[in-house]
Amino acid sequence: MLNFQGVGVSPGRIVAAIRQMPKPVSEPPVGEQLSAGTTPEEATAALKAAAQNVHDQLRERSEKATGDGKAVLEATALMAKDTMLIKGAAKLINNGTSPERAVWEAAASVSEMLHNLGGYMAERATDVLDVRARIVAELRGVPAPGIPASDTPFILLAEDLAPADTATLDPALVLALVTSGGGPQSHTAIIARSLGLPAVVAAHGVEALADGTEVYVDGAAGTLNDQPSDDNRAAAQAWTTTAATLSEFDSNGTTADGHLVPLLANVGGAKDAVAAAAMGAQGVGLFRTEFCFLERDSEPTVEEQAAAYKAVFDAFPGKKVVLRTLDAGADKPLPFLTDATEPNPALGVRGYRTDFTSPGVLDRQLQAIAIAAQDSEADVWVMAPMISTAAEAAHFASMCATAGIKTPGVMVEVPSAALTSASVLSEVNFASLGTNDLTQYAMAADRQLAPLAELNTPWQPAVLRLVKLTVDGATEEGNGKTVGVCGEAAADPALAVVLTGLGVNTLSMTARALASVGAVLKTVTLAQAQELAQLALQARTATEAREAVRAKLPVLAELGL
């Protein structure tokens, strides 16, 4: 029997045959020249047409997707029109290189540059290589790479998945996902959770398994074996019933002794909001407003923005909706706002900081939010990303006041904001912990890299202490200041218990996680959650923290979580 241990990122127990991702598009021969009779101008035009077609195809797929999948497809579509990529390829074509070879080499250079920048930009390196393969396939007139076709459901194995492929996985066909690369906060992991798809990442060696091999995957434990036992089959059968039970949330986030922990949803637009409301979300803890700006060469008007925001507000009348102001920069560059030549965008002008270099954009966004809020019954809260100091928090609060917004807040994703949370919260009404970035910045670990998966987990005791410091700062400041979590950590039922024990007031997550998190919270009292939080804080490693907490929560094994 072969056993593979990876990192479990989405729960579920499945027995099925595997399908490996097909081989990627073959590299054009080194030195391949323009074909006889083709001018550089004609070849450049063909390249631009192919890139435009790839962009349009990805954009069309994004319009049918929702949530994280939609965002990933939109970002990848943008990369197909990247000026650095197209200009680099055109220069090579002018020197006699074939368009296929030219875009191959240009994309390699762009990808390497992004990878060396690290952080968010390293994630975009995967997008460039995916787009490259699609453009080459378009130029050759052959099908683009993608998920293998099959008449029967299967478990998909791959080294890693291109974001565009991950975003369009069909859960009716792909029963589980296992990759040898990636990390617990990679795009693959995030999309798998949003689809409710059992998934394991960083499972080294699985790409060697033969197509058709029957395997057992446990998405919570992060394991795969190629000889399913009777117990494995029974566990997989039991998961079918459990999954149905965990598909409904009663809109009542609470511990066993009645301590309220509102469970909110992360959304990217009206379609997500309507779906989240139908799944029982008690409000929105993260409305990613930048999705209203993607695919735009110019800033949307105040009226256009207000209409987009109101559509989300209308899905939650009388309930809290927390908007994150435009988080452009790094992985979400916008031509009218961000500087593509920044040497290190992940640590550069992104989020709130864009107001330093492009004043007026944030003011107009706040104006649009205020207009939408006036015509809505939702309880609208607004927070700024990438706040590092109390002075920045104060400036943002004054901007909100000028716009007529009553409840300003900040994202805590920069460690300095956690360390000085009392001062920061003296200027605003609330804080929301973005655990994805907070973990990445605190541990100095690129969340896309499989070798760093152990570092890049919110179970790290150092990250949990930053959470505790933020909560302590809110308590010190008093005046009803609240702290929520809107990162991927909130979607982990065991970690949700720990966060509750640390004093976090609300948890926001992909809507598909609401039921499982709600079910587990109802099995512990607040005192028990506080004991488990201390257990995690005192652990020496992330693995020790996770295992110690899970050992005290037998409901996780019972539910397959």
C-alpha cells in the first residue's frame, strides 16, 4: 500500500478512481523562426488576436462563476492582456522568432520576475504560465489545457492546478482534489473550500500514481492511500450522509452555552451575496469591492459603484455588511491606479496606501458606499486594507466621516497593526483580521509554495498570539470595539473554536463552511473554547497546536471534519 501525507485543506472522505491532469502544452522548439511568407507584423497581429481570444474565453467563464472562482478567472483574464507580456513577445517576433516561441520566452521572463518578487506576485507567476499555454494552443489551433474529460466522476490528481482550471471545477464530476504542490492558502485550496470539494495539497509523489487507480482521500487528515480498506469505504459512505447534514446552517452561530458568534460570509458581488443569504449567512463579513473594478481601464463612476454595492446590501436587509475598500495592488493591479513597475508590490502601494499616490479614488468609493447605504436597510460597516498605524486608521476614519459613513474599521493583516491594536482601535469602531496576509507577513512565507506549507498556516502559535494581541487591544480600548476574522482561518471548524476562545466576536468565511463551523461551535461552551485557545497558544509548533485542539474535539472525527 502507498500512503501519501499532505496538508488537508477541505474536509471530506472519498473512494474513487483517479485521473491525472493531462500533459501541458509542449514547448515550441528553441530557435523556432517565423514561417516562410509571414511578416513580423502579421505574426504580431496573430499573437494579439490569440491573446484577446484567450482573454475573452476566460472572461466568459468568469461571468458564469461566483465567489473566489470568479475573482481568479478575472485576474487570469487580465494577465492575457498584460502589456509586459505582449510587448516582450512582439519584440522577439520583430527579431524573427515565431509567435509561439516568442510568447513562450516572454512569459518565462515575466513569470520569473514575478516569482522573484515573492508574496502575491509569486502567485501571479502561475497565471502567466497558464495564459502562455492557452495562447500557444490558440496559435496552434488546438484545445487549451484543462481538466480531463470523463464520463464518470473521479478524484483529480495534479502537480498543481492553474487558477483558471481550479475556478471551473465541476463538483459533480471532480469528487476530490489532490496536488503535490501548493499550500494551505493557495488559490487551489481557497477554491476547493468555496466549492465544498475535499482537497489535499502538498502531497508529494501523488503524480506518479497511474490513471484509474482506486484511492481513498481524507481531506481533513490530508491523506491518500491506494488500497482502500473496508473501514475507508465505510468512512466514505458515512461522509455522504454527513455532507448532506452539513449543507444547511440554521443562521444561529452560538456555543453550547449560548455565547453568540455570528457567522458571516465572504462575498465578491451580488450573486455571491444572494447565494450566501440562501445558505443562512448572518451577514457579510468581507465584501471584496475590488471585483467591481477589475477589467476596467478607467475608474467606475460613483453611480456605477453605488449600484453594485446596493445589490449586495439588498441581499441582507437589517443585517451587517462589512465592505473592504479597494484592495488594488500586488495580485490585483489596476491600470488607472497601480504602478506595474513597483519592485515589490506585496510590500508596496496597495490597499489603503493607493490613496497616497492616487488621491480621490478612495474618496469617491466612500461616497458611492454612502449613497448605496442611504437607500438600503443593511447595517453598513466599512474597513480599509493594509492599515499599519494608528495615524492611518485616524485618517481613514476622517474620510469615512466626511462621506457620511458611521462605522469605520480596519483590516489587521500587517503585524504592526496587531501589535498596536489598542492605539489603532482608538481611532475606529472595529477591526477584522485578514489571517491569510497576516500569516504570510508574520511568517515571511509565500503562501503559494508547497515547501513552506508548514509555515504558512494560521495554526502557527505566533499568528495566534497576534490574534490575541488584537483582541486584547480591543478590550483595552473598550467602548464596544469588536474584532472579527475574515480570512480562511475562520472556515476551519477547529480553528473557529480557538478563535472564539481567543475572544474574536465574529467569523466570516466562504458560505459553504457556515454549516460545519456552526455545527462544531455548538458542541463546546465558551469556557471550553477558551481552554482550547490556551492549549493552541502554548504549543511549540503549528502541528502540535492543531493536533492538540483536534484531540479535544471528537465531533470533528465523527463528522469527518
